[in-house]
Amino acid sequence: MQNEQTHRQGIEKQFTEPVEYIPRKFMCQLIYRELEDVKGLTQDQYQAALKKYPIFGKLYTLLKEYHKMVFSQKSSELDSWIEVASTLQVDELDSYIGGLKKDLSAVKNGIDHKYNNGLAEGSVNKIS
């Protein structure tokens, strides 16, 4: 929270005209919610962010497509999603794609089937 406030003050000092600052937490809420459900972020603010950072719109669309693919259990769309995601050349996304490709068949099975061992996987190696 402190860093967010310091960042905002730094931005305000850079410009002579008033600048509208969109807190990062509102943008991050778009990962889990639709734009209409994010309180504190308007359509105009979202459009302004897209205009200033075009990659954001591409990432948001990509995220929503991934979410739809997983929850509709359509693993057949994963390969084309990976191709599109690779074209963006975002290091963090490329790292995620690399992880998906390491065991693509398991990822597809996890998408297609309602039940998998995902929750058990993290606790198998824990010592009580």
C-alpha cells in the first residue's frame, strides 16, 4: 500500500496538468472479475489504460480466452491459445507457456476432466 501511494505521488509530480491515477488493485481485479464487476474502475478508465498500454488489452483478452477454455473443458483450443500467447513475447507468459509445454498431455487432461489430482499434488511431499 505504501509503495502504491509513493508511486502515485511520483507520477503526479511528473505532470503539470491533472493526471487520473488508476490503482493497480483495480486492474488486478480484472483477472478474476468482469470489468462491470470491478468497483472503482470505469469503462472510460479502462479504455484510457488500453490506449496508453495496448499490450494490456491483448493480455486481458488472452486471459479471458484461457479462462473460458478451462471452464468449458475445451483442451482442443489450448494449442492455438499457446501460439497466440507466444506471439506477445512477454517473458512471464513465455515462462508459463514453457511450463505448459513440459507436460502438455497432463494439462489437457486436467482441462478435460472434472476430477484430477491437482490439490493432492501439493501436499504429497509435505512432512507432518
